[in-house]
Amino acid sequence: MAQIKIKDFNLKETVECGQLFRWQLVDGWYYVVARDKLFRVKQEGSKLKFNGASESFIKHFFRLDDDYNKIIRTISKDAYIKDAVKFSRGLRIVRYDPWEALISFVCSARSNIPQIRRNLNNLSKAFGRKIALGSYRTYTFPNPGSLNNLKRIRKCGVGFRDRYLFKINKMADEKKLKALKKLTYEYAKTELIKFPGVGHKVADCILLYSLEFLNAFPVDVWLERLMKQRYKKENIPQMRDFSQRYFGSYAGYAQQYLFHYTRCKCRKI
């Protein structure tokens, strides 16, 4: 068992805010699968306990190297975003593997979080391999090239996304995906949209959660509703462009706080 000291980090909000799908809470521990790695993690005040992964991986995955205070200062433009930050202070954007992000967020299109989790767990069971940490058992995420059976993909319950995943499996090149980090936001997004099932929202998710574009601002139904009501933007291109200008280089962090706060607040009303 290893542990590190942490500051300005909230594990619960980070894991449960809708950006991660392959996790489970067991006896106070979050068991998380990231590609072929299974680890568990628990927060106790200013200490983060974990095993199944190295300290460097944990810091990288949860973006503990981000200048959190600078990010919050930058995005705190109005009362609503300030309330959103206060609601889940310490929430961090995670770093996905680009291949896992591509498949995961294609599965997220026109879906909800429970269904996305089921789809990804089914795909992992069908195309991944067994993995364990203590008594906890699960499956690794499918590797590129492994989603090569359309009938088996369909049995995973992914619906209309089945052909997208099958085609992406033939197209995707891990090195080229990772190389998108070196491009401009616009160029990298153009390249991602070439994949079947990847539109603007899915591309922005991949850019934000796996390719270091913290200015990406995915607009889903919750954000679309919020941007119309509070920021008076009438269409999604306007919402995206306005948000990147308004919140600046950390617009993606603003998006995550706004998404989580708006979704939770609406549930309570």
C-alpha cells in the first residue's frame, strides 16, 4: 500500500462527476480500470492511498501536476461558475489513454452514464482479458485491433455504434492518435472527426480528456440547456466558441464543473 500527500484534490468528485466510466466503489475504495491497468484508491483527508499503480501514474492520471489554483482563478468568471466550483472543489480532469477515450466517447453519443458504463464493461468482457486486484475481478479495456468481430460487438448492447467501433478498429493508429497532442486544437479536431461516430462533442471529449487540450469545451444536453438559459447562446457553435473565449485556456475545466453542478442541481429540483 502506497500513499501520497495531496492538496486541492477531491477523489469522490473527480471519479463520480461523469468523466470516468470504468470504476466501482467497494468498501470505501474506488477500483478503477485504465486501459490494461487495475488500481484502487482511497482518500483520507490530505492523503491519497492506492495500490495497483505507481505513484507517477496516479499523479499523471488524476492530473495532480496541474496548477489548480491558477485554473480556478482563470475560469471563475461569474457567480454561477463560482458556485459550481464550490459545489465540487478539488475536482480534476483525468487523463485517459487516447485509444480508450476514442472508443469510450463514441459509446457515449446519445447515451447516459449507466448505459455507457454497461457498454464499456461488456466490450471489455468480450474483447479484453481477465485482470484482478486482490479479490476484485474485472477485464482490461480492448486493445486496438481486437474489436474485429461485428457480431460480438453487437452482443455488447452498443446499438447503432456497433459499425462505428468495428470501422474505427480498422482505422485507428495509436501513434497517430497520441501525435495529435502536437497539433493545434482545430487541426487535431479535424483529424478526429474523420473517425466514424465522432462529431464535434465526441471530438472535444477526446481532446479534453486524453490529448491535453484543456481549452476543449464539449457541449452535451446539460451544457446546451445551461448555455441557452444563463449565457444566452442559441446554438452549439456559438456556445463552444463563446466558452473558449470566456473561460480561456482552461475552458474544459469550466465545462466539467458546470456539467457536474448543473446535472446534480437539476436532479435535486
